[in-house]
Amino acid sequence: MKPVQKVLLYTGLAVVLGLVFAMYTQPDFVMTLANQVWGCF
């Protein structure tokens, strides 16, 4: 893998990870996720 591809890959992964962590700051999202997980049992 070329160095430029690695940088783009890591940048993309960091953006996705940041967006996922940002979603956890939304209480509605956390409650929806908890209800979906609880619904599996």
C-alpha cells in the first residue's frame, strides 16, 4: 500500500470514528440504541 493511500485510509477511519463518538453526545441516539439492544432480550 502506498503511503498516500495509508494516510487517506487513516484519515477516513479517524473521521468515521469521530462521527461515531459525536453520536454518543446525543441523548436521543443513546436512548434509541439502548432500547434496540434491550429489545433483543
